[in-house]
Amino acid sequence: MKAPTRQPLPTNQKKARAFRLVAVYIVLFALLYFALRNAPFVEIWQTLTSLKLWQIGSILLINAFVIVCITARWWIIVHADNPSMPFLPMIRYRLAVFGLSYFTPGPQVGGEPLQIIYLQRNHGVSFARAASAVIMDKLLEFLVNFVLIGVGAWAIVRVGLISGSGIRLTLSLIGLGVALTLPLAYNVLLYRGIHPLAIILKRLPFIQKKNKATRLIVAAEQMASTFCRKHARAMFAALTISFASVAGIALEYYLMVSFLGMKINVIQIFAALTAMQIAFLMPLPGGLGALEASQVFALGAFGQPASAALSLTLLMRARDILNGGIGLLLAGRGMSK
């Protein structure tokens, strides 16, 4: 049986696609320029050339493991309701999401709508189901990251990065403890069939209850709640692999520090990692400036010179620029279709 031939696109559709392609890449390259115009590329190159090839390869290998783990968490959530969902394309989607989030102002978020678009456009997943999968993915990410920050907060106090006593330190630790419990509490409420966002939106007088966006948020939260109860095994698997990604991040950090000749112990590593996580919460593209300051401060408190701390941040920048640059190219390719 002869396969049907593809009909050529009309001229107006070809022009629209070409215009969309140009517009998307102009926006993405503008983001790239404003994010990287002050990036110290010469210093990054000098740092990279000071390492051996096997050391760079080890860092890239661990980084790839982290990306696969983060993607696998999202895939497990989507695959639970869509068994035919392939895994490999989602690695491409995840890199595109990282690129969009990394190079835009904000605390490492902003690419989530792209996750929904990819699932809708390429795999026929409804908006509400795609949004609920993204909600679950971000909830687990926040949960695991907050656990890391919680351990790091203990490490920061333990190694003396935060000095002081009395009510101010006590209140700050209590506030941190409350923040750490929020994602876990939200997951527990969803599992018990309670929908906090829907309750809040219903009681706020200035929110239009019949608004399309409101209805979609409520529907996505309901689906996320159903997922928690219906796919407990998938939830456990996604949570487990999330902790594996955190272990990969900690190992990667340890390798970078070791390759640059710094000697710090495990507690100090978690303290410095927490300082890094907090820096990425700043509303700056890739935590530009905040990351460098956090590592100079943290590692300097452990007796490491500022030059070593800056070399570490340059190594991180090289990794993130590589991932983010690839991600932006993939995002442009995906959004221009």
C-alpha cells in the first residue's frame, strides 16, 4: 500500500512559520545576551584548562546522571496515567525547560509552561493533566530541595556560618522549619483529598470563580490529588529518584571542590551547597553575582581562598551555560514548530 504523500504547506503558512521561527530565536538570543553579557568567559576557560580531561568527563557524567534523574521523576508521574509516554524525548524537554528558566530573571522557575506545551503538542495530553503532572513534579522537587536546605541549615549552624544566639536565631530556625514542612504538608493534604489551592481561590473575594485559569488550576489540583491516592507506588518511585538526584548534586559538588584542590568535610559541603541553593532563589538570571558571593562567603569561612571559591563558581557557570545553551536551542526549535 502506497504511503500518502505530504501536501506542501500554503505560502501564507510557510511565511507564518518562518516569521515565528525568527521571532522565537530573536527573543531567546536576547535572553542569552542579557544573561551572559557580564559572564567571565576568559576566566571560565582558564579554570577549565587547569583541569584534566578525565576530571571534566567525570563532572559531565555526574551532571548527566542528575539530568536523567530529574527527567525520570517527571516521566514517572506522566507515565502513570500515560503508559505509552516515551522517556528519551523528555530529556530534551527538560533541557529546554532548564535553559528557559536559567536565562530568565527569577528563582529557577519560568519554564514550566513549556513542559505543559510539550506534553500537549507532542503527546496529546490534555492541559489539565499536563498541568497536574507539572504540579506534582514541582512539588516533589521543592520537597527534596527543602529537605536539602533543611540539612544544610543544620550544617550552617553546626559549622558556625551563622553566629548569634537568642530569640532572633531561634525564630529564624522556626521559620525555616515551617517553610520546610509546607511541601510535605501539601502532599499529605492532597493524598487525603483536601485541595488547599481550590479552598483559597474559593474564599478570596477578588478571584473570579468561573475564570478559565481558575477552573484549570482547580482541575489540575484535583488531578494531582487523585494521582497521590491512585499511584502511591509511582509517587514513592518519583520521590526516591528525586533523592538520587540530590545525591548526584552533592557528589558533583564534592568532585568539583576536590579537583580544585580544596579540602572541606561533609558537613561543610552541605553548608556551602545550601548557600548555593539560596543564591539561586535570588531573582537574577542563573543567580548571577549571588552565586559567586555565596561561595566566597561560605568557603572563605572554611579557610579557603577567594580565588578557589571563584574558580568553583566558574566551573559551575561553564556547566550551566552548556546545559542552558543547549536547552535554549531546543526550546527555540520546539516553540518555532
